[in-house]
Amino acid sequence: MGNICGGAGKADVAADYRPSSPGTSNYKTSGSVTTSNSTTGKLSSGGSSTFMASAGSGGTSGGFDEAAAGFLEGQILEAPNLRTFTFLELKTATKNFRPDSVLGEGGFGRVYKGWVDEKTMNPTKSGTGMVVAVKKLNSESMQGYEEWQSEINFLGRLSHPNLVKLLGYCWEDKELLLVYEFMAKGSLENHLFRKGCAPLSWELRLKIAIGAARGLAFLHASEKQVIYRDFKASNILLDASYNAKLSDFGLAKLGPTGSNSHITTRVMGTYGYAAPEYVATGHLYVKSDVYGFGVVMLEMLSGKRALDPNRPNGQQSLVDWAKPYLADRRKLARLMDPQFEGQYNSKQSHQAAQLTLNCLAGEPRSRPSMKEVLETLEQIEALKSRTREARGGNGTSSRDRAHGRSAAVHQRSSPRANGDGRRGSRATNGHATKAR
């Protein structure tokens, strides 16, 4: 969590649709929030799934495709390895849940900033020890309870550098709380769309896409595949070095088993990101997640939200409007985020656009796997290094030079060199910014 900067059967889109907030608070819990300027809608939700051990897992790292396990760097624990907090401990850590500790608020409760000892996890005085994010759920919300269970069942057992770490939980009387690591740079959503946040460079966006792809590929690589089901910019949190981590597993489901290609479940997720086959039929494929990844890629390329009713007719759905631009290299520049100010590698952007278009294919079987997505993104990132070497450190494309862009723009040795490091003062924990 970070700073600013169910049942089987036919699909059922809930009548109690509520729009989600486009970054109107610093911190959001699971659930949707009604705001006047919201742009993305929350689909209906049902029960959670229990994450069962993969057959033959034999410990902490089994159950993975052997070819994938080497680069995914993750583990599946046989049982959640979480600290059980008392309500009093979390009350102390958050200064009695005082209003000035609130990082954000959502449909199922509030998220508070807390302080604990890094080794013992015991509560400490404000300003000492380790910062954590404490999500306090509304005890009267059945959906909140189901998502609380799902977070523990999934995130409590999945360990990977690109998944937000769940540190512990509390269940005392009617009180339900979750304790997460604090993500210093907040959510991708805020960095893309929140006014006042400095724009992310092309290099940083590519780095974030790769990190998020690693996290999603890890989920899909286990023998009993995990379908994340709510991949969106507000669920991608960034640490102090802009490493991306997936958060909020309240809607996660186990994937199909045996010869089945999909599972059938009540429609859940967020309008604009949910795959068309899932919205239309309730059939959920592993590659339904890939579609959501494509939508986020498109948001990062364009700097536009997946859905925005304030845009002109024909442009409100970003995917529908953008596909012709993704498919035509000559039109791609008109799609790219103006905040780049032309400072991106045109060959990289073209290949990223092609990958995005493949992820957004209408049929699940036509989309690449997340392993293939990750490999392609890493190849795109490496492309710039090869270009620099071939051109003696220039790194600019012919189109870049034609526009008179400085080669120095393409020679940054690290993301911090481009000024994005100044955003730290604007960040407020990332889980806070989620709109569900």
C-alpha cells in the first residue's frame, strides 16, 4: 500500500453499479467509491476462492512450470505465513485510528498509516520503526469479509518481488484488518492521471510494465493457475525505485483444471479493463488477465484513462478509439502521451503498440501468454541498449533525429536521472489510491 504520486452460471452484471474514483483520495480500500468525476466502473462481485496447494508442490516453490520457475523468482507457501495482530496492537500502531492517520477511504472501510518494529512487528511510536498500511474493513460488509478472506488465502501464500507483501491480519470479534507493506511511490494510476504528479518517462513506464508483467506471469505459471481478475492501473503499486507490485487479491480465482479452458463465474472486476468474453458470458480465462494488461499498456502509451465519459463520442472507450492507431505505425505518434514531449524511442514504442494490440485481441486464444508478454517487453527494453551500442551511444531513431530531439534524452543511465525522482514528495501509499 502506498502514497499518492461467484457462483456458477451466466454472467450477471450487478444493478448496483457504482463508479470508481479516479484518484480523489490518497488511499483506497477494496470496493468502489461514488464520486462526481469518476470514469471507471466497478463490476458486481461474488464470493472468493480458497487457494489450494498445487499438486506435488512439496514445499514453498513447487507447482510451477519448470521452464518458467527460473525467471519468476517466486514461491507458493503451503500455508499463509502471516503475523496475527491483536486489535489493540493495530489501534496503537495507527494512533487509535485517528483521522490524521487515514491514508484513504473506500467502499469497505479505511486505510491507515501505522508504525511497527521491523523485527518484532510490535507497534511503535509514530515516526519510529517501519511504516505499514493498515486496512480496516467495514464489519457490516459481507463482501468486505469475502475479500478479506481472499487476500489472506492468496496474497498470504504467494511470495514474489512483484506482488505487494501482506504482513499480517487481525480478526477479533467483528473487526477485520489487513496489514501491508507501505509502497513509497503510490499507484501507477496516480502517476498517470493525478494532477500535480510529474509525468512518468518512457523508460520508467517500460520498467513498470515489465515488473507488472512479471507479477502476472508468476500467477499464471503455477500448476493451479491464479487468475488475478482485476488488473488495472490503481492496483499496480510502486516502491521507492519504481518497481511495480500487484496489490489487492480480493477478486482472485483459481483457474480452470484438467481439459477445461475456462471457469464460469459471476462477473467481477472493473469496466474498461475486463475482457469482453468475460463481461458477455461470465467465462473467465487465464488470458482474460492478458486483456486487462493490454488496457493498462494502452493507458501508459497514451496517458488516457480506459473509460472517460467526458471525452467526445467515439473516444470514451480508449480501446475502441485507439486500436486503429496501434495498428498503423504512421498514426501511432498521435496516440502517444503528449507528456512524453517526443522523448521516447520510436522503434520501442512501435513494438510496444503491437504487443498491446495483441493483448487486446477479441478472442482469448489469440492473445499471447503473460510469459510471452514478459519476454517481448524485455526484448523491447534491450532494444534500446543495442541501438545505443550500434550508434555509438546515440540511441535515437531516425524519426527522433528528424524532429531535432537531443540524443541526450535517450542516454539516461537510470530512471532517477530524468527527474522523476522528484516525485517522491508527492507520493502517498499506493494501496490508498485504488478505485474499485
